[in-house]
Amino acid sequence: MDLSVALSVLNYVFNTNQVQIDPLVIEKQVVMARYDALENKLTNESLSWNDYINQFSVVITPTKTYKTANGAFCREYKEVINNNGEVTSREGLACREKKDYWPNKVLVSDYYKQG
């Protein structure tokens, strides 16, 4: 395929919003950003991550930090995901098990909180 044809196809796809991102890819990117925010950001300091090509972004804000009775560090957080204009807000709780690894204990979407 000629380069100009390939660029024309990409231009059409991006300009007609035909790009579909696998939800598992999005969630993997969110998890990586979440781990980074929970490990490196102060309480109420946001981390923003943008994928301009796929029109996807996430903002993650740790909102509370504490140490449990057994010595584990836990953080509550809020995240806002914008996937090509479709916005999802979630709140969660994660506890650090090792450096850069913060598995969720709770993750609640605004959809469920409104019900």
C-alpha cells in the first residue's frame, strides 16, 4: 500500500471517530496510571494521562492515605476516564502490597452509586 493511501485511510478513520479501542487495553492503561498515581502522588494531587491518538484520557487523584493495623498502606482515590467523549467516574480503595503494586480492594462506578 502506498504511503499516501495509508495516510488517507488513517485520516478517514480518525476524523470519522471509527477508532475502537479494546476495553481491556483501556483498563490496562488505567491500572498502570493508577499504580503510578498511588505510588507517587500526594493526597489530592492528580495524575493525568492522555492518549491523543485514541482520544482517551484518565485523571486519577488519591484522596485519602492511611496505614492499617497490620501495617499496610492504603489509599482511597477517584478516577475520571474519558473514552472519546464517554466519561466514567469511579472511586476506589487500594492497599499497597509491594512497590508499585496497589491491587484494588473496592472499585465503585458512579453508575452504581446513582442506583
